[in-house]
Amino acid sequence: MIDSVKTAETTPGLEQPFADLGLKPDEYTRIHEILGRRPTSCELAMYSVMWSEHCSYKSSKVHLRQFARLAEQIDQRRGEKAPGAAGAVMVGMGENAGVVDIGDGYAVTFKVESHNHPSYVEPYQGAATGIGGIVRDILTMGARPVAVMDPLRFGPLEAEDTRRVLPGIVAGIGGYGNCLGLPNIGGEVVFDPTYLGNPLVNALCVGVMRHEDIKLAKASGPGNQVILFGARTGGDGIGGVSVLASETFDADGPSKRPSVQVGDPFAEKVLIECCLEIFAADLVVGIQDLGGAGLSCATTELASAGAGGMHVVLDRVPLRDSTLAPEEILMSESQERMCAIVEPRHVDAFMALCGKWDVEAVVIGEVNDSGRLTVEWRGEIVVDVPPRTVAHEGPVYERPYARPADQDALQADGTSGLLRPNTPAELSTTILRMAGAPNLCDKSWITSQYDRYVLGNTVLAMPDDAGIVRIDEATGLGVAISTDCNGRFARLDPYAGAQLALAEAYRNVAAKGARPLAVTDCLNFGSPEDTGVMWQFAEAVRGLADGCLALGVPVTGGNVSFYNQTGETAILPTPVVGVLGVMPDVRARVPMAFATDGDAILLLGETREELDGSEWAHVVHGHLGGTPPMVDLESERSLASMLVEGAEQGVFASAHDLSEGGLAQGLVECCLRGGLGARVELPSGLEPFVALFSESAARAIVTVAAPHRYAVEAFAEMHGVTVTEIGYVGGSTLRINADIEIPLADLRAAHTATLPAAMES
Amino acid sequence: MHSSAARSARVGVVTFPGSLDDGDAARAVRIAGGEPVRLWHRDKDLHGVDAVVLPGGFSYGDYLRCGAIARFSPVMGSIIAGAGRGLPVLGICNGFQVLCESHLLPGALIRNDHRHFVCRDQWLRVENVDTSWTQDLRMGQEILVPVKNGEGGYIADPETLEWLETLGRIVFRYINGNPNGSRDDIAGIRNEAGNVVGMMPHPEHAVEELTGPSVDGLVVFTSVLGGLLAPSMVTA
């Protein structure tokens, strides 16, 4: 029997499984109040997925408002609105992805999103559909996707479960992204015990369009047709956002496999090409992809943002499985589907392009101005709701938060008492050990499974500081992106940790010669129902918002992922920050590799004794405590200006940000990347150990050929950046002071052996 | 002769649904000095092109078997016929798989021996320069181009491998490490006439200093253009 609106009116007392669908009793009561009756089972399904934490941001919304104001505040500080100037935000938060003006009539859209829980339950499909989802978000804005990146977090490298999830996740990202023909240009791979049982799979996509091609997700114009196109709807991913993404895993592990979607990258590839031709022919007035919450999300969001009303005939939805119930069709998260709003006069042309690409397309409904979303199934009305109440007026929680009681003790437990390497032999051993540590070692076992060449515009890719893609072959205009986060710093101080993540991504982009423009973030945290976790979240958001304001880079979009914990143990707070920068001519990019014998190596910035939360403390002592390195955003800004202007003038032969592992690791990476050694004299006044392993922020190393030395000094003076010459490029060893000398072959062996040994043993 | 040389050679680049490197192949043709002509899989008409590139990707999702469905597309019927008449055809990666499925080249490409997709900069040795696509390379020359595939292991029965070797049909061989378990380190082969070449590595990704590991791949494209513009070919 169909649970229609009529039935609901006549059976008010029917017991409904709202709790199993993830709704709280008060939320269920609110649905009653909105509708003036009990919801039908279809309506209940829609509200349950749309009011899930994942879709409604109900716990994070009150905090995220700080980001929404940023673009305006930054413009005010600049003292101008600067329309049309590179850096202006053209579409801000709230749409599928933010859009930034990069000049010359080009706009770029980019966003990072999480697919954590599905990737733990079913690593390959979870990660694959994570890529698929973010790519559709970018496509939906009217852009051609041009690159992806993937920040990843895993449990300890040696853990058995890491060997289950890591290869599957990597193969899934590769399998899907490679088939889409999108270069994978960077990301992160970090191991920490807190991610065991809750790996993080974040996926970033960047797309490019002309200003006039921006598309929005709204259904305007009564009479316009609602067209569902792409793959058929199946029974996969039902309740993915509510049951899977918005709950904590039990300690007895994953058992929610049917909630994971199954991807078909070929279907997505043809969908992309088909959409781009449809956009080029200007055939849609609004478009939305079907991701989390599937058709429920697409129809309510389109209607809510547009004319306000829509009628959908659910029987017309092409199905992979004819036995699906209407509730399941509304909740299914089957991949590779899009929903377009098309004027009646353009429907034939739209269908013809779908036919060209063999993409199935069906008119499933019509826009109206009734203010209601009505859904019909077998001749009966099964949904009759005000769409705003589903899509945009979900519950908002002011979750209580409190600084955890153990935070003081954690911060008091610094690294000053830890045993340090002192002798040249000890320092030498430590450098080698760090070079091969899981978080610092060579990641090519992973990155070589991703295509970084396709599309022919990849100028830099991992392991370089940032990925760079060319956008305009004639002018060389391009963008650089880096994602970063040190979760240990965020654990010690979430406010500072979020700013350090921002500062590092910002610095990475600038080190390549790109001017940082905008920010996307993926805020991965534990359960918001834990007051300590909620405090971490609130602090991180506040820190990020303040940091973005100070650096003049607005947040244009992102994603919050809560409930990243197994049982009582939350992950390290992991606010992954992606910074996008623009380069007027990508030929000016500065690679990290040491380039030429004899080039001077210059250390930019100040090194302090900052080892709390460092990679050294983690690797050598398994220690986490103290306070993270000082945040100095003014210095970050100065350093970035110097790096960008220097790059534009072509004075740097190489540049590399210093972060995890400090100067020692930075030197190792530059040497190995270029296959050239270095002769280094550590600055006096600092213990060699501190000079090598401190993780002070706002630092970079650059190499400079003799003729450019004067220019670099001038740039440094102009921007007030401290420059210390620490040696020169050359030889086949890394020599530090008179008494440390390690052959590059040994460093390479240590650096490259770790991952293959762990994955192939 | 001058008027012939002024017309740049037209090189078709086929797009199947799921083709990925078609834009890159077209760019390589352009940088090499030719005129790229995009060919659609459903279109039998080759639009009078002088040569054809089957690009990398996952044609038709690589369902069934890599290249197995593409082989039956309308455009392939015309290309197979053209190849029989001497039309230069280059299959790169998925294109190589299509050529094998089409029986324009012997053997097959199977899953990499390590069972992972691999993308890396790969050294190759040029083993044969008597083809439309390698005539401007030198015998024994070592070139650096990207390789990126999941199913790039070349395989054939022992007799075929032997005659490929003895008849000089091997065009490129992997050196400094075999990325996928190809038999005899085979990276590329040719047909008897030398107009059809299939290769797993991607010369179209090594045509610009800015984006490639080298510009070694460009010679593959200038080779065919040079051949097309030679007086003997133009008047033929």
C-alpha cells in the first residue's frame, strides 16, 4: 500500500521508524509542525537525509557563519570592491562550490570534500565515489574540471587495517580519477594512530570556466522542465549521508556496506563531456548534481533556491532495479546523475546532446510557483512539502562546547625534557630515520598510481609544494593549489593549528610563485556531541576565519565531517585547508628541486626552538604535548610576497617550504628531487639539533644563482624577511657543518624504502 | 612542391566515449606543425586526413576488455581499411590496445604484473626507425616519456614474440626498468609495412618543456608529418 499524503492525513497515529533513519524525537516533532500532519514515509525519508548532519550542517552552521562574512570584510580592508579584479569572489559559500575570478575573463571553482566513512567501510568504492562527487560539484558550477587532489589520513603504517584500507583507497582514487582523465596533482598522506578505524579521504577538485558560464543550482521559471540525466537509479548508497556519514562507528566495526555507493567512472566521464556541451549551447537555467541524499537533495535544493515549487513524477525515474520503493528512489545515492532545469523550447536540443553521448535523460517534472514540492508515485501524491523546510531550514544546534579538562596538562607536557641527538653521528642517524619515517618518506608508491599528465597542463605535481595547472596555453595563466594540515598542532591548540594549516598551504602556493587568492576547507572532527570535540571545532573555525582575514584570503566553500571516531576515541582535529593561488604565467613556477651546482642556499625566516608537536617528537619519542609553533601571519604575508615577487622576476632556482621535519627534511627533499647534494653550514646561535628539526612556521629555503643574489637581498629587505645563507648546492652528499655527511644514495634508500616495504611485505 | 609543403598535414585524432588523451594528442600534432582533425567514433568519414592517432583513455569504459568495443566502432572500420592502404596510424596506450583488438598489430596488453596502475617517467630505447612514426629518431636513441597504464603488459605467444624480434617489428623497448611486466620489455611494435605503430608510453605528454619530463615525444609526431610532406608521399 502506498503511504500517500491522503493516507497520512487519515492515519495520524501510525508509528514511524524515524530513529532508525537518524532523526531525533524533537526533529520528528518539528516535521509534524511544518506539515500539520505526520509525514508520509517518502517525506520522512527526505527529511531524514536532508536534516542529517552531513547535509544540514546543523551542528556547524552557527560557527561557519564566520566564513560567510569573510569575503566582504576582506574587500573592505582592501578599501575597494574590486569587481573583475583577480581574487574577487564571484560565487561564495552555499552553492556547490565557490567561484573566484582569476582575471582575463576566467573564473576558477574549487572545493574539498570528505568521503571518510564510506572509504573505511568499502575503501575502493568509498574513495572512488568521493572523487566522483566532488568532480560533479565542480561540473555543476558550469566549469570543466581540470585537476584533483586528495588529502589522506591513515592509522599507523604498520597496522594491519592500514594495509586493508590504504591500497583500496589509493586504487579507488586512481581507478576513478584516472578514468575521468583528470590529473591528480597533489594532496597529503599522513599516518597517526587516531585515524586507525577512521581514515580520512578528502578529495579536492578544481575547475575552470569563463565568467559568463557560471551556473547555479536553482529551478526558476514556472513551466520549465526538470530533467534527470546520467546513470540509472539503483539501490546503492541508500541513507549514505544519514546512516553512514552522520553517526559514529561502533567499536565492533563496519557493517553498513549497503550505504556505500558504487561508482562507474566511464558513466561520469561521458556525463562531464555531455554537460559541457549542454552548457556551451546554453540549454539550462539551473543544474544540480545528485550526490549525498540523491534526488531528495537535488529537487528540494533546486526548488528552494528557485521559483519555490516543483512537481515530480517519480515513476519516470529510470531504475536499475524495478523493485525499488519510492522512499528508496528518493534516498538512493547512485552516482553519475544530474538534474537540470530546462526551458521547454530547449528540451529537444538537450535530449539530442544526451543522445550524442549515449546519456539517458528523462523529463521527471516541472517547475511551478506553488511554493510546494509535490512528488507523485503510481498516481498518488506521496510528497507535499515546502522545499525550503527540507533543504535550507533544517535544524540548527548550538552544541555545548568546553575546553577539555586535559588540555592544560597536554600543553604543559612539552618536549624540553626529551632526549635529543647531540653528536654528529646521532644527528646523522636521526636525519636518515626521519627521511624514512612514514609521514616524511617518499609517497610515490601511492602517487604513481595516479595519472598526473592527462590534459597536458600539469606544470607541477606531487611531491612538489603545490600542484600547478596551466589554464590558458596562449598566456600561460594558471593556478596553484596546496592542501595542508598538521593534526598534531591542531590537537595541541585548535585555534593555532587551523592557522598553521592555512599558513602552510598559503606558503606552499607562494613558494611556487603563485599569489594566494582563496581558501577551501575540509573540517574533519570527532563527534559534535562531545563537548571537547565541539570546542576543538569552534576554536579551529575561529582560528581559520581570523587567519583568512589576516592573510586576505576568503573561504569560498568546503565541507564539515563530524563523527570521525571509533568508540570514544576521536581523530586528531584535522582542519584540512586548501589554498588556491594564481600565476599570470606558469612558466615562472619555481620547482623544489635543487637545480645547479654552486647555487647559494638561503634560509628565509626565523628559526626558534619549536619542537612541541613536531615530527621528530612523534617519530623518535612517540610524544605529543606542549604548544605548537608560533603563528605569525604578518611574517607569512611578508614571506609570501617576497617569494611571489622573486618568482615573477625569475631570481629563484628552487624554493621549498619548511614544515614537518624542519630544515633537515627540507634539505633532504630538495637534494633528492634534484639529484644534487648540498654543503650546509648551520647558523650559529642555535643548537644544531634545533636548527635542523625545529618546525618554526613562516620559513622556506630557496636557491639562487650568483647573479641574482643582490636582487634577492633587495626583495628580502623590502619585505622585512630574514635571510640566512646556509650553504650551496653541490656534490653527491648532504654535508652539514664539518662533521655530518650522508651520501644521497643512502638518503634515497631510506626515503624510498618505507612504503613499498610496508605495502608489499 | 612549395604549394604542397605550405599545406600542413592533417592528422586525425579519434575521440571514443572515454578517450582521455585526445586533446593532448591534438596539441602534440599542432606543436609538431600539423593540423589536428578531431574524429568522432560514430563517424565513418575520416575527412581526408593524412594520418590518424588513436589516443589513450578508457574507450567505452574498457568494458569487456580494453579496446574490445572500440574496435567495432564505425570510425575503426574506416581506419582499418585505411591502414591496409598505407595510412599512418599511431595507437597510444588505449589506442595500442584497440590496434591489437583490431588485429592491425599482433598480441595483446594485459594487466600490469604488479597489478597497480603506474604513472611514471620512463626511458625507452628506439629499436626501429623504419616506420612512419619513428623515421626521425635514431636507432638506439634513448628517450624519456611518461608511461601510465593499468593494463600495459605486452604479451604474445612465443612464436610471435620471436618473429617480432627477428623481423625487427619491435619499435620501442623499456630500459632502466620495465613498468608493467611486458614480455621482452616491449613498449611499442609496428606492422609489416611500418605505417601502423602501437605504443604503451605517451609521446604526446612529452612535447613541451613546461609540462613533460622532456620533449622527446615530439619527434614521433614530426616524423609522420615529415613523411607526409616528403614529395614522394604528397604526389603518391
